[in-house]
Amino acid sequence: MNSFIKQTGQKFLERVASNPKRFFVYSMIILSVSFIGSLIQGIFFPSQKTFTIKPPVLYSNSGISQNTASAQDTEMEKIVSELKLLKDKRDRNALQKVDSVRIEFLFNRFQQLKNSR
């Protein structure tokens, strides 16, 4: 089986080496037909799923729309507890780059809540 594949590959490469113009023409025809086919598919048969970019979970604003004092207090408590967990993680020398971004986000959010009082 392997020898058959090797022989076929060698024959193909020999043909390509002996007729480079023909190989180029055939490959351009295949690429053009493929491109036109994908255009037709995209225009007449678009996919049902639309591409949307969702923001990372780190920056979601869930719960921020409630501007009551109790909602701010509970959110501040959540932030403080998460910062304590991250401090413990820092003490164990297990922080990652993602954690530093999260710490910065939490600190800025805490400052916003503190200043809005």
C-alpha cells in the first residue's frame, strides 16, 4: 500500500515538473471554481447562524443596572470576597495573567461603586 502511494506521488511530481504551465492552469481553474462556488453558497444559501461577538465574562455588566444602595452593597461585598480569594491565590504564587486583568477590573468597579455613593 505504501509503495503504491509513493509511486503515484512520484509520478504526479514528475508530471508537474515536466508540465508546470499545465499544472498552474489546472490549479487556477480549481481555485476559481471553488471561489465562485463559495460565493454562490454564501449569497444564495447563507448560514442560519449569524456571527456575533460576545464580550468576555470578565466585563459583563449583569446586576449593574440596579442602582439601589442595597444592590451596590451586595455587589461591593462580592467584589471584596473575590479580591480576598485572589489575594490568597497570590500568597500561594498561583496568579496568572488572566487574574491580573480580573483584579484590575474588580478594583476599578469597586472604585466606581464607592464614588457613586
